[in-house]
Amino acid sequence: MAEERSLNFIEEIIEKDIADGVNAGRIQTRFPPEPNGYLHIGHAKSICLNFGLAKKYNGKCNLRFDDTNPTTEETEYVESIKKDIEWLGFKWDNELYASDYFEKIYDFAVSLIKKGCAYVDDSTAEEIAATKGSTIQPGKNSPFRDRSIEENLRLFEEMRDGKYEDGAKVLRAKIDMAHANLLLRDPVIYRIKHAHHHRTGDKWCLYPLYDFAHGQSDSIEEITHSICTLEFIHHRPLYNWFIEQLGIFPSKQYEFARLNLTYTVMSKRKLLKLVNEGYVSSWDDPRMPTLSGMRRRGYPPEAIRNLCDTVGVAKRENMIDLSLLEFCVREHLNKVTDRVMAVLDPVKLVITNYEETGDVFEIENNPETPNGTRSVPFSKELWIEREDFMEDAPKKFFRLTPGNMVRLKGAYIVKCEGCNKDEHGNVTEVLCTYLPESKSGNDTSGLTVKGTIHWISVAHARTAEVRNYDRLFKVEDPSSEEGDFKEYINPEALQILPSVYIEPSLMKAKPGECYQFMRKGYYCVDTDSTSDKIIFNRTVTLKDTWAKETRKN
RNA sequence: AGUCCGAUGGUGUAACGGUAGCACCACAGUUUUUGGUACUGUUUGUCUAGGUUCGAAUCCUGGUCGGACUACCA
């Protein structure tokens, strides 16, 4: 019954390659993060693509850490990246590191020198930048460009042996200082860094740059389809040039447009600022677009995978509506979460004609995916939402207003008789009478009411902290606005309710578990919860057409 | 300014020379013991000017607009 789905452009390339017998139909991809930060929703698209393609075409997908810059990379990031990928639901075939190939990559450089295709340059970084030229001006040859092969070989070995300070010399590929593509103007491929590497320790003081590590690693692993984002498109000619000069496995690079989301930022630099300057509490703050933040927020991995699947793969710049992510989240949570009652902004409801009989109602947990029932104690005094009562209500208000009837979810129909107020005119108690014959399950009243509201028995209520999260920014694209992006942070992205009433059944809730608070939203138990204090994070609200209606007026 | 990439409703994505479709959003309705869910329907689109063709979103040319590139980061 699978719907016929059109292929994205990478799938088309792969299917053509398989049909043409390229690499005997073998498909090998890789996900190549640099372990210098946390993964975000943008990485999820790349992960779903690379692992998804391998799965679809009976291929393999490696996890390869592009760890060629020892000053920014740490083992802590390696661990978080692995955890996030596993959480998303993918398994890599091999866990590999570019640093495992340092010896091989060094040998590649030597062979390039021997071919006369690389030279040691003593110029400073400033000098190299100054002679690079510009988009409209050719660059100038370095005075060290014509050193002999023997001298280059000797100097490069000395660089490896630690004879020189950081920055004293670099190795450059000898290509064309007038090339229209700036990356082909004798790119630096090795630099000296006397720095401790998270895996190779102090063994090396010479490290390859991205362009002389990434493609080489792809070749070593015999990656057939090396998929990256659009900004690497200019690197492809260089990627291919090295493969050709070195005569190594011809991996092919393909580029797709990265994922952008409205109401957030994705750049590592900006996310780092949010953390360092205290706008959010940490990398896994539920407001963050990081995978760890989304996990803590309660976004299920199924929803993220579904989002990535839905947005597709193409080469044009895009900006995905946050509402699409929220749709995916609700779609999944609706199927799997148990419904429970929690009163976030309470006011007391008194059922004046109710004699305490010890009613306990069995209420179904999930009308979508039947999952049993739970016991919910009832009594004469209940907490209800303050917004569910209005003394002077508009026409289409289906909740409590004098003379109107509503059903208390899973219990009785009650009729609103009025309210009590304090000296300031604030409602302190809503007064109702109930209809004994309207008992849920064997209702003989013959009445139908338009509204159903949730409630918590005052005598049985427990409390929890609730953290209501909302979008991190007030504008769709903070990065394109005037001034500092931080000016557009939404100050209401986190609202903490220290003590909300929850039904007793929730006392057993464990960190990470998700529930639907009826009529309010999806909530998950935060990892900050302790045995005597449960904390719920709002993952996403329910759609609220009534709120929309009131906003219109 | 140069090189490269791109342009289909508000958003994202299909249509591979032959009926512009799907999803989200928005709006309206039906069902509902969640103003949720489910279901039905509605509005809205091929950047522009030429050309090729019986026929162009698709092919060609020019323009316009958007993005990327001038790190010893990846």
C-alpha cells in the first residue's frame, strides 16, 4: 500500500549509479561531524539522509569524526554526538576518526610533494592572505613556490619532527594562483600546531586541514557518496583534484541545502553565545534547537525523523516552519501518550449538593491507542482552571458561566450556579450543583453538554513544577533582522509554574516520560526531577481553536 | 565586480516536453465526554522578457532576485 513517492535528487543519482554498475552497486555513506560542539536539528537532517540512504539501498553508513583541529575538539563532544545519533534511532557500521588516518594522510602529502604538486611555504598567514588575490583579482605566487622537491621533502619532515614553531611553515598544494575558484589558489593543506589532540595526544604537531583530510578519509573508507551541505560546493573541484593527483578511491561529493527552522538560530557561534551569556541554562536547555535540548523538551525521535523525511532534500535554500515540526511532534505524541489531568491555574469549584460518597472514577488513558484506565478520586471540592469560568461570558463560551452546564471529564455533569468573590472582586469559588443521574458510563440524564473540563480533587491533589516552553525568538528569522540577534529573544520562552495540581496517578511518573495534560498540551518529566519534586516540561501545546477565536475579538 | 549554486501558493516539496499534485499553515464544516484527535471542503503558486515546439514549470538566451566563496576552522 506504500504510496509511490518521488525520489530526491540524491536518490536519483544513487539509483542511476546502481543501474550503471558503479562500484558494483555498493553504497557507502558517512556522517562526519567535527567533535567540537553539540548536534542540532540541522545535523539531524544529514544523519537521516546518510543513514537513511544506506538503509534504503542496502549499503553501510560510517560515523566518522572529522577531528583534525586539536584545539577545538574534545572527547566530551564525541560522547554526546554518539548519544544523540543513537537516540535518533540510527546505528553506524563503523566508528571511525580522521585522526586514525594521520599517518596515511601524511604519506599522501609526501607523494604530492614528490609529484611536484605541493610545497612548503614560510610565508605568514597574513602574507598568504594578502597574496591570495580576490574574486576579481588573481593572486601572486609565493616566493617559496619553486623550492626543489628534495628541499620540500626535508622541510616537511622537519615540520613533522617539531623543528618549527606554530605558523612558521605550512604545506601548500601547488595549483594555480590565478584560478577563479579561490580555494584552488594554492590552498594550505598542513599547518603546525603544537597542541594536544583528544585521541592522538602529543604524537603530532602537524595537522591536515579539512580539504586535505575529509576527501582523503572518504577515499580511505571507500565512501561512494559523500554528502555534505551547500557551502562545500566550492570545495568539490579541490576534492576531486586531490583524488586525481593521489590516484585514490574516487569518492563523489554531492551537496544539499541545510535545514533552517523559523524562530530559532542554528549557527554554532550563536548557540554558544546563548549558553555562555546565560540566555539559556545549557546546551540541552529545552528551548535550544540541539538534539539534546529537543530530547529534554520531549520531542520524540520519531517526530524528528518524520520532519526530516517530510522536508525533503533539495539544493535551494529553505526555512522550515516551526509549525511543521510541532505538527510532527503532536502527530506522534497523540498516538502514544496517556491522557492525564493537571490544573495549571487553579480556582476552586464547590459542588453544593454533593455528599462525599468516595466516588473514584476509572478514566481511559488513551482514546487513540487504548491503554487501559486509571483511578481518579472525586470529591465535593475540585480544582479547575480559572479560565474555565466566566461570570459574563461571550455567546460561544461552552464552559462554566451561571446557568450553563458542563461535564467534568469522566465524572458528572454540573450546572453553574454562581461564584463567591473576595473584597477585590476576584473569584474565589465557583459554585455548582451536580446531576447524579449523569454519572459517566451510565448517564440516564439524557442531557448533552457542549463543554467538558478537566479537574483535580482538592483533597487528593498532588503538586508538581511545570515549565512552559515557547519559541526561543520573537521573529521568524533572528539572523536576518537588524542589530544583534539576541535582541529578538522571546522573554516568555520559559514560564515557570512552581506548584500546579496534578492527579495522584502522576506521582509514579519517571524522567523522560511523556503525557498529555488534557486540554493543555504534551508534557514530559524533566531530568531535573527528584523523588520529592516532579518537574514537567511543556513539549508543545495542543491546538487551541478557542484561544484563536478569542484572539480574533 | 568574478566564479559557482538556486528560483513552483504563506512554508516545504513533486510533476524529468503533455491535466501544476502532496504535506504543513490559514479558513469553513461534520463527528467528539479533550474547543484535542479524526473526517470533509475552501483560498492561495510556476521570478521576468524573448525563443524552440502542435504543446514549456520543464529545453535555449538575456535579465532580475536570493545564497555561497576571498580562515594556518570544519
